Amino acid sequence: MPVMLKINKAPLKNRLISLTIACLVAGLMWQGFQAIQKEQIIAATNVAKFQALDKLVEIAGALESEINETIKYSDFLSLILSHNPDISQHELDGYAELTLQQNDSIVGVQFAPDGIVTMVYPYENHRMALGHDLLKDPDRRQYAIKAIETRKAVLQGPVQALQGGYFLFNRKAVFLPGPDGEKFWGLSVVAVDFDRLMDRYKQLLNDSDYLFSLTVHGTNGTPVQIWGDGQILNDSAPHQTIQLPHARWELAILPKNGWVAPDHRLFRNEIFYGLTTLLMFLLAAASSASYLEKRQKSRTDPLTGSLNKNAIQTQGELLIRRKEPFIILIMDLNNFKAINDTYGHYVGDLVLIEVANRIQKALRRDDALSRFGGDEYIAVVTDGHIDTDVLIRRIIENVTRPLQIEEHTLTVGISVGWATYTGGADTYESLYQAADKRMYEMKHSTKPNRAEAVANTNQQGRH
């Protein structure tokens, strides 16, 4: 078969690298233009956010005050029970009715001795809660326990209540004095109609220019959207905290049509910036391609595309500095001059290219190959523990197979010497000399392993 020339992939790789560099340069320049635009948009947005924050603070402050106002009624009822635990249902109903009259957000009052709801007001609206054990209900137990442990009003909600609708519950533990200290009596509970409370601010929250979202943080700290438009819960929406008894809510606000952008064109010379970016792209591509081409030529053998002697020596010395084991192979074709003398340098060059290809196939992808000095090759094998005899035999078998160079069938011999670096004090030069010595020992100790040139049977004379 005709010899297959190995394609040097370095030029394609260099083109890809130069295009990458050019794209990075052009991208950085364009990012600079975009950064200017972004700064101006941020400035305009901050003005709009400041205006929105004024409204948000107003709403959050009023809502926080409204809810915290209900706490004093929990404290009031708890105080009455702690001083008069035997109070009658009629008297409790009177206090509960007074509570509802004083605060129209409160819609019910409950009393739960030992945590079990036994008295409610008004009865018709809250009788479904009678008999409910707050300390055994998994959804309410943690709040009831917290009220007992802290001896302060604890807010839960909004939650779906047994009596229907969404409520907020302010629970306050009641303790009675005794000879052995205070004893837990039960809980006083004030129920707040969440929907009614929010209706109070509907005119503000349903502002024609803004979207709102109310978020409550659960006991594990995870925020859960409970009212409004959850899609606005992002970093760009201003948030205002509503601090409640053992609970924390957040209001967020966002304009329906987005934050105000600058009302003028940021770039009046967009074509100029585009052309400038394109020019920088072309200049960067040309400059980097030129540099990479020169660098590639300084490292490679122009005939075979393998590394040159300096480049492979640099790689070997780097492995020595890193104390990484490797094997250096010195290879020399036997009587290669006969091919040049018989068939000319053109055929000889094709032989050198094919020999480089065959040696490379015997090596691994990470190994390095260099041609220097005409028909001599050096290989650096990065696996210092490989079986050297097997590797050398594979190289010899690959190289000595007949070569079909145009109309000529040729066989070529090769001598191989080796040296192993194991991490000691060897230098690259000492390894090279040891491998070179072994190569000449092979060349002189084996049977004549000369290059043979056998002309194709249909070809006569020198070509």
C-alpha cells in the first residue's frame, strides 16, 4: 500500500487557540461596554427601588403594629386566668366579648386548660375547636410548647383553622401560683382573622403599579410564600421584615412593569463600538496565530511534525525536576544512506515520515517523539515501569515491516538503545549517553540489519 503521510494537527490546534484568544479579547471589550450600560441602569433602578421601599416600609409598619396590638389581649386574658382560675364561663364570655369589641381583627377567644380547648367565644363560630388538644396536634404542639417554655405570646399562622378560614393564633401560657412554685394551668388563645386583616390593607397592597408578596419563615427557617405573587421573590425585589412574637414575616414589592430603565439611549455610537470590537477580534486573531506559528516551528521537526531535539530535551528535564520516572529511547535507522543514494532524498524523506508514524503508533498518546540528525529519533516514555524489552520489540516490528513508497517496496532496519530514570541524581545528558551507548551496542552486535531497497517488479532502474 502507498505510504500514508501523518497529518500534523498542530496548525489546526493553533488556529483554534488563536480564535479562542480573539474571542476572549473581543468579549472583554464588549463586556466593558456592557458594564457602562449596566451601571447606568443600576443607578436608575436604585431610584425606583427607593420610591418603592417608602411604600413598603409604610405597609409593613402598619401591618406589624396591627398584629402586635393583638398580643396585649392574650396577655390580658392570661392575667385574668392566673388570678382567678375558677372564673365562670359567663365571666369569660364577657371578657372575650370586650376583646372582640376593642379589636375588630380578633374574631375569637379560646381557653385550653392543660392544652385542651374547653371554652370558646363566640360559641357558634368556634365550637368546632372544642376538645382540640393543642399539645397533641403535631401542627400546633411546637407553638404551644414554645409558649409554655418562653412564657410569652407565640404567634402561629396563617393556618387553616378547624372552624374554617385562615387564622393567626396568639397563644399565651397561664401559670398559677402554688406552694411548690408556679404550676401550668393551660393556654389562652386569641384568634385573628387573617383574611380580614389583609383586607384592611387591600387598597395599599393591590396598588396599580406594584406586585406584593407576603412570606412567613417556618420553624426550620425555610421561607414559604403565603400571600400575593410568589414570582417576585428574588434578589431584585426589596424586602421589609415584619417582626412578630417568635415569628418573622417579610413583605416584598416589585413594579408590575419592571424597574424604571434610563429614558435615553445609552450608546449613540453602537456601530462604532461594534466595528471597534470586530477590529480588535481580527487583530488579536492575527497576532496570536503568528505567535503560535512561530512557537510551533521552534519546537517541531518540519518534516515529520514531531518534536525537535531541544523540545524533547526540555520535556525530559522537566520530568527529572519533578522526579517522575520515564524511559528515554535513542533510535537510529540502519544504513539509511543507501535509500537516499538509490532513490533520492524525496523517497528518503517519505521513509522518515512513515518511520516516525510507525514509532508513534508503538508509543502511547502521552509519550513524546523527536526526529533529529537525519535518521535518528528520540522518544520519552512517561511510564517508567513499562517493560522495555516489549516496547523495543514492538517498535522494531512496526518499523521493519515492508514500506510501500510510491512504486518502491522498501524494508528498513532500526537499532534502539534505552535508559531509565527512576528519580535519582541522573541528568538528561547522562541518560542520553547511556541510551546512545546501548543503541550502538545493538547496531554492532546484531546481524547486518541494513536498509534494503527492493524495486517493484514492474519498475526498472532508478526513480
